[in-house]
Amino acid sequence: MSPTLNSSSPLAPSSLGYRHRHLLGIEGLSAQEIGVLLDLSDGYVALSRSQSKKTALMRGLTVINLFFETSTRTRTSFELAGKRLGADVINMSVSWSSIKKGETLIDTAMTLNAMHPDVLVVRHPDSGAVKLLSEKVNCAVINAGDGSHEHPTQALLDALTIRRRRGSLAGLVVAICGDILHSRVARSNIHLLTTMGATVRVVAPPTLLPAAIELLGAEPFFDMRKALEGCDIVMMLRLQTERMHGSYVPSTREYFRFYGLDRDKLAAAKPDALIMHPGPMNRGIEIDSEVADDIDRSLIRAQVEMGVAVRMACLDMLTRDLRPNDAPRESAPAGGV
Ligand code: ASP
């Protein structure tokens, strides 16, 4: 794949197969659609590593990043992704305390819609809010995280990171550890990894493991060592205190003792098992610095790099119909996922 792009995408039109107008979640995407997005992302990794990182693919198109919740990695990487594709990118951060639910979200959407953006990238603290917004606007919408529901680009970047290291996702055993209850990262990853043929285990204290999680295809554990036994990937999650009302763990010290990843617990996994974390990390609570910074085992930095490439791929894919020189993708059902 050529890393030097001017106004064309690194993926041949014939290999396109993403049929949706939006990217609202991983649930409902086929293995083929996920594969197409990952292949396209691979091309953008090459471009981002080359000297001239920019293309003119999205010249004239506008991306608005609308964040109702804080973000470091996701917002920055969407901004960088849009700019590397030549789009005009506008960032809007809306403080949660200054908005009211429901009507204000729709009002905001309608206001932005009147400015004719081509892509809206939206993060919102309420599950389902991004889908609601997508039904009110004329442009493509990307979910950058909605409550504890989904964070599709995080799961895609995780998958890309794993695939580039291990060659394939099929057959791997992945343990997702920590605050599963409040984690949109866990949900999107469970959907993606099971669709791609991996086995997913989830491990948390009983208070942080949602009932019926096995209905999503993940195997639940309360014991961290048992969950890690023989696994290929250990994915750690932060305690999402901003979504907690009340106390879910006795103390962070006790939490670390039973569920924090350290060398001792990691020893239960395969000797070459790799460590991941979506960030932000709370060292000493869910992960020990010794394993987080282990350059042979930790993929945490690589995940950040893959984030830009995946977001470029998503922006590219969702704007193909708007770019006359690119072959159009198969027509999307209006209001589809
Ligand atoms: N950055 C991820 C998210 O937005 C994970 C986290 O915040 O802990 O869901």
C-alpha cells in the first residue's frame, strides 16, 4: 500500500463493503465490514508514518467534533485525522453542566446541521444520545463514545493494534478486566472481538460485572488469575467513577490487590501475552507501572498511534459518496447504523 497519497484513498474501491451512513456502534457490523475498516486503517498507519502525512481526500469537507464529555485521545486524534485528510475541522466542547438533556441536544444538533457539516463526531454521557442525534441531521455521524453503551473507534483501534501484532484476531483469548459495568470500551470490544472469532473473558468484582453479560458472548469471571489463565491479550479498564453513584469497591487499595494488573497476576496469562489499556490510566489502581511501561508487553502507546489511523479510515469511509473522484460505496439505507 502506497504511503504517499494525494487525493485518493489507500484502499481500492473494489474492496469496499461498508454499507452504513453512520458509525454508531460495532454491534451489527459484519466481520467483512470490520475487516474493510481495519484494512483501510493499515494504509493510514503507513501514511501517518511517512514524511508528508497529509492528503487532500476530504478537501472542502467539514468535520465538527462535538464533545459533551471530556476527552484527550479521542478528540485530538479525530482532529488530527480530519486535518491529515485535508478537511476543515471544528472542535466544540460543551460542558455537561451547561446543557439540559433531550431538547438541548436536539437543538444543538439542528443548529450545527444548519451549518452543513459533512461529518459530526459526537461524544455524549448518555447511552443512545448519539443515535438520537444522528436521526436529526443530514450528515454522517460517528459515535465517539455514548455513556456506557459503545465506543466503536476505540474497539477498531484496539483490533488494529492486536491484528498488527498477532496477524489475526481469530482464535485469540482476550481478557477484559475492570469496570465492565460502566465501560463502553468493553461493550464495543466484546462485539468486535467475538464477531472476528476471538474468545472474550470479562473479569470484575460482582458489583462491576453486568448481569447477563454472557448474552453478549463474553465469559464472566470474578477471579482475575482464573480469567487470565492462558490468555493472549489482557485489556485493562479504568474505574469510571464519573458514572458511579455510590460505592462499588471497598477501597482502591483493595481493588488493586484483587483486580489490579501486576507482574504476579500477569504470570497466569501466556508468557507472551500483551497488555492494553484505552486510557486514561490510573496507575496503582487498575494497573501497575511496571507492566504498563513494559516495552515488550505493553501495547498502550501503539494503541494511541492506531487511533489516528482508524479515525482517518472512518472519516474516509463515511464521506465516499461526497467525493466525486472516488467510487461511491454501496448505497446506505437512510438512517442506517
Ligand atoms: N477513554 C475511554 C472512554 O472514553 C476509556 C475511559 O475513559 O476510561 O470510554
